[in-house]
Amino acid sequence: EHTIYLKDYAPSPYKITAVDLDFRILADTTRVRALLTIEPQAETAPGTPLVLDGDGLKLSSVAIDGAPLALVAYAADDNGLTIIEPPLRRFVLETEVTLKPEGNLKLMGLYRSSGTWCTQCEPEGFRRITYYLDRPDNLATFKVTMTAPRDLAPVLLANGNLVGQGDAGDGMHFAVWEDPFPKPAYLFALVAGDLGSITDSFTTASGRKVDLAIYCEHGKEDQCLWAMDSLKRSMAWDEKRFGREYDLDIFNIVAVSDFNFGAMENKGLNIFNDKLVFAQPATATDADYENIERVIAHEYFHNWTGNRITCRDWFQLCLKEGLTVYRDQEFTSDERSRAVKRISDVVTLRSAQFPEDGGPLAHPARPDQYREINNFYTPTVYEKGAEIVRMLATLLGEAGFRKGMDLYFERHDGEATTIEAFLAVFAEANGVDLEQFKTWYLQAGTPRLTMSDSYDAVSQTYTLKLSQETLPTPGQLTKQALVLPIKFGLIGPNGSPMGWSAVSGGEVRDDMIVLREASAEITFKGIANKPVPSLLREFSAPVNLDTNLTQDDRLFLAQHDSDPYGRWQALQDVATALAVDAATGKPWSDAAVAGLSRAMADTLANKDLDDAFKALALGLPGEAVIGRTIGKDIDPARIHEVRNALTKAVFGPLGRDLLIAYTNLSSTLPYQPDAASTGRRALRNRVLALLVGSEAAGASALAASQYAEATNMTDRYAALTILGSAWTAEAPTVLADFRTRFTANPLVFDKWLMVSALAQDEGVLERIKAILAAPDFPKSNPNRLRSLLGSFVMSNPAQFTRPDGTAFRFITDVVADIDTRNPQVAARVLTGFRIWQMLEPQRREAARSALTALQAGGKLSRNTADILARMLA
Ligand code: B3K
Ligand code: ZN
């Protein structure tokens, strides 16, 4: 299978400047006629063939400037169309192909979702619609004519503005859309279907009125209101925070039920997985509301970071994704609580990106090679990509960062560009050198930052020794030192911040150390007492931090750090150290457990902390975090037991406080999705989880009654998850009730699937098998598959990694089956194996044998074969 390298990038010898597409959509086939205005580049030599991408297209005719082409003048195969000797001037290439959207189960190109025709083109789906230069550096204007049966598709949408519509006879009608902004083909979209909608409008800062609409299945219109509200807030925020206005007169969103990922930022016509649109209190949780808000914002923000300025090639994916994730994180921080958002993002980064970065699938945020680009829409490109942009903002300060962004928009609007160009505007606008900083984009792996400190009372000096190391990753054996912005503070014995009279040995700017070397020794003078350092405040760099702090130091930080992230992290560190000890055979110190218990009680009682923060602080580190801290030969079942035991030891003594808090936090007000109400529910449900987790008397009955009496999905689902994961005596009944109660709602069915997959008992695998084997299980729907299988492999480590290998083999068999229909979903499920080399020998062997059997089994898609090959390399 051939590999594509960044170093081989070359501009195309021809460019397509204008596209005129004509879709004739019939019940079972769609005919696409394309008129492409093509020009050779100035330096293109005569006789250079024009090679267009195509994927599984059925060609019926080819013409140039209206004259049909002789058979010898072109060659078409499954991968494209070559015009052997195109004219060396501007010309119009006309092709006609026939598609079968109904049979398109890969959900790339033109396909049908519950009867609606829709498209997904990023990254390489447009070539499944027509022959094209399907690469992001070819920008063209698009005109799209769609003709379809009026009864099946009364709604006809494409990018840009509607410029014509009418009757086409024989029960057909048509619409013509024009997008004035040149764009790469991956941003093309059309939708044809029988859909309902809600409409609204937004007036931009400069006074232009934009018509907004969200389209969905009939009858679900009232579930789109939150998404619309989120859209309007996103539009206002991008004006205020980044000075970016929307540019077309129309912005449409369409919700579809079969979609390979979250959503797609097609110009003026975003297409969404319906789970990221539909919300009402009875069926969506607070987490769903927040996710919808976040993804609506993310796709909207792409209009500037992604669409107006796009990527030169797919190696640059994180140019648009990392930056846009950073932007959506900032949006959520401004709309809700910055501290809580930061902590949640750190949790996500650690649970999704760190395992990738430390395993066989590790790759740089800007990869330099790929076999299958779809496999690079990863936590590294998205989440680490966002961390890199965040570090840039931290290093340059808010104003400096904004100067760079302004220059980026000014200089590169309308271009397809690179990470180098992105960094250059920040360097130029701020007069700084970002050469070393660029390594963040090029180097894979999570750096380990090690700190040890010492205090000398006689000279009143305090010294921090810092060093960084990044371990080798596949294909990158040697690593460079990175620029690490380390926000910090020194805290005196009374809990207040300490200053210093002088500092030497490193770059220290106010509250930030900038470490550029492999190691540094920084000395602070004029320090009257031994301080406790709070390092990496706000998690200012995506690293693993090792310190010589004692459990008491950490408990001190948990109480006194002025940085909420720092307080949260301190509690996590105390708990992680205890869990690691217990899991590796060292009994934990009762004093430390008691200390953590008291710190948790103080946190719960603290009137200055908000509920959402407390909900996070009162959670123990996840099993994966504990596993990664142990680092090798891990036994996930043991970690699971230890974590349960720690929950009991720490929160058992707090039973009374927890019960009181639970009661005090209840509310009879109608559901509201705002941050304060969300925080209160989060804390109350956390408290319930702790009561059940510490086996407090009557706790699971309490959860069962919360389940039964809940007036919103947040509370009902929380109770269900708590009972379902612990698989208490009530679990089977409650799960059965949930299933029948929401039988008609596929998105709630997904919640049932997730809880079913997360159960921690031995029976879970057999139950999953039975669910999947049911004749009516929708095996082609990505949401259903991911809810059941994705949750199992990613979030139920103890059962997924059973030492007998039964779950490994089940998953590889299922992956092989899904792969015949939808390679993207199959490859994604397979990535659950990325932790396999960290497991203890018996489990490791079982995983290896399942993976090698899958490889031996024969024909796999390029997506799945690529993941598998890297996993086994
Ligand atoms: N740009 C799309 C992701 C496309 C994924 C293709 N496998 C959505 C987003 O990141 O906003
Ligand atoms: Zn994105």
C-alpha cells in the first residue's frame, strides 16, 4: 500500500477555477454532469497529462469545450480520469457520471441517510461524486443545479446563495445555488430531502442580515432550538473576540442520522450528526447540550479558520483543526466557566490524546506521511493541535496572539496554506523567533517534565531543577527539547503567594517559566520560608509532570493554590499516587487516605468554589490515567478494583456529608441548560455516584429512585450510568425500563447502548454480543456502532482486556465485519487496541494474537489495514 509524503508535495500542473455541477437525482440513481473550467499553470509543459481523482465512478461521457473526446484521448479507471494531452490554454472539461447513493454505506461522497440525500466530502469524498482535483489547494467557485422529485425532496440545498428555483415537469423541481467564495472540493455539500426546519436571523456587526435555518426530520423542529441559540451566540462571539463576521447571506445547518463523525463545516451548509443538534430536557443530558453548543460553534468558526483560509494539503490538517478547537474551547470558556472548561479539556486530553501519543499510533500534530488520511483525524491533530495554539497564546499574551491572528486573516484570506505560514504571522506580528516552537508540530510524544526543588534557609534561596524528556515514538527515535511555557507560583507556609527579589538560571517572566533547554536550574532569591511550588498552572503545556512534592505538599496545594486547575490537579495527584501504590502491591498509607478524605470533605463544604468545579474535584482519576502512570505491565482489572477500593476508603467516611449535599442540591425548578444549573446537577450526580461507589447504606436504592423520579435526562441518565456501571442488583431492571421507555428514540437508544457497554460485571461481553446479534440492530449506523463498541473498547478497560482474550477476539471479528461496509467506523473501533503493548504479558499476548489473526484474515480496507499495520509494527 503506498505512502504519501509531505516532502513530495507539488502544486498541480493544472487548476480548476470554476465548477458548474448539474445533479439529476432520481429515486435509485443520480446523474452528475460536471463542467470544469481548467487552466494550465504558467510553467506547465505541453503534453502534461491532466490527472483527475475519481473513486468508483461510472463514466458515461467526456468532452472538451463541447466536443466529445475520442477513446484514445483519455483513460478512466477506478482511481480517476486522465486526459492524456489537454489543451495548453483555458478549456472546459465536461464529464457525466452515474452514482448509486443508496448503496453508499461508506457514507463518503453522495449517500442517503433515512431517505435524505446528503454529502460528505472531507477529506476525499468529492472524488466519489465527480472526477476532480480532489486536493485542498485547488480553490474554485461552484454553481450547483439540482433537479429532484418534488415529493421525495421538496428541500434542495447546496453551498452559498439560492439563485434560482422552479418546476422541472414530471413531478420534478430544481434549485440553483451559487457560492461566490472560491473553495476546495472538500467543502462542497448538497442536501435533498423531505425535511422540516426552524428559521431565525442574525445581524452582523456591520449590519448585514443573515438568514439562519436548521433542517431536520419532520417533527423534530422543536429539538433544534438550542442549536440555533448556540449558533447565534457563536456568531456574536467570533465578531467580538476575533473580529470575524459571517460572509454569506444564508447559513444553513442540516441534521442527518447517518454520519461518520460529529459534523462538517461545508461552506454555508453545515451538515451535522443529529446527535449534535437535537436537544430537549427529557432526552438530552447537560453534556449533550454542552457538546451541541461546542460543535455548532466549532463548525461555525471554521468559516474563517478552515474555509476562508484553508489547508494547502492534508498534512496541514491541524492548521484548521487545532486552531478551531482552540477557538471553540475559548468560546466555551467565555460562555461558561473558564476553570471548569480547562479542567475538562485536560481530562479529555489525558484520556484521548496521551494514550495515542504514548502508543503505536503516535504521530506529530503535523504528520509527514500517511497511507490513509482519514486515520489522521485524531486527538493529536485536534486536541494536541489546540494545546499548541494555546501555548502560543500563553507565550505571546492575549494581545500578541490577537495581533498574530489579525495578520493571519489579513495575509492569508482566500488561500490554502501551511503551518509555517501560520507561525510566520505570529513571529512577525510580535517580533519573536518561533523556530524552536515549531517542533511542537513536528515531534510526536508527550514530554515528561521533571521538577525537584530545594530550599536554603541560610541564603534564603529557593531552587527549582527542571528537565524535559520525550521518549522515542514510531519513526522518531531522537527528540528535540521543546519550548515549554510553565505557568507557576510559589506559595508560602500561610497559603499566600510569595514574591522574590531576584531570579537567575532561567527565563522567568512574571508568573511563567519558559523552559527551552533539556534542563535548567532556576534560583529565586529573597525567599524567607520554604515555599510549595504550584507548577504548570492552567496546565500551560501538554506534558506529564513528575515532581518531588510530598502527599502533604499536594494536599496543601489542594487547599491553597489560587489556580483552580492547580487545586484540582493536586487532588488528582494525591489519589493517583495512592492508586498506583495499591495497584503495584504497596499498601497505601492510611494517613494519606485520611488526608485526601479530609481534603475532599473541605472541597465539598467550601463556599467559594462553584458546583461544577466541585463535581470535577470530587472525582478520582480514571482507570486509564492510573494505568498510564504505572506505565507498563498493567492489569486493568486490578486497577479497577483498586480504584473502587480507594473510592470506598476516601468517600466512605464522608457518607453523611454526601447525603446532606445530595439533598441540598436537589431542585424543583424546571430544567435550564445554563452553566449554574448544569453545575448543580453535575455535583449532585457526582455525589450520588460517590454514595453508590462507597457502598453507603441505601445508596443504590436512592439512585434507583432518582432514576424513576427524574424530570430530565441528565438526572435519569446519571442514575442509570451509576447503577449500570456498578451493575448493582437494580441495574437489569432499570436498564430494561430505560430501553422500553425510549424505544422510539435512536439517540436515547445510544445511551442505553453505552451504559450496556460500560457495565463492569463479567456478563457484559455476552450481553454486548446478544445486542449486536439481534436481527434488528442497525449495523450500518455509525452512532449505534460507536455507542456500543466504541464505549466498550475505550471506556471499559477491565472487561475489554479480559486475560482470556475473548473480548479482543470479539472486537477484531466485529471490526472485520464492519469493515466490509464502513471502513472509517471499523478503523476507529480498532484504535481501542492502542494500549495493548502496555498490558501485562498474558493480556498483551492475547491482544497480539487477536490482532495478528485479523491481519491474517485477509482483505481489509486501507483504513483498517493501516491502523492494524501500525499497531503491530
Ligand atoms: N472537518 C470535519 C471532520 C472531517 C472528518 C473526516 N474524516 C469536522 C470538523 O472537524 O469540524
Ligand atoms: Zn473541525
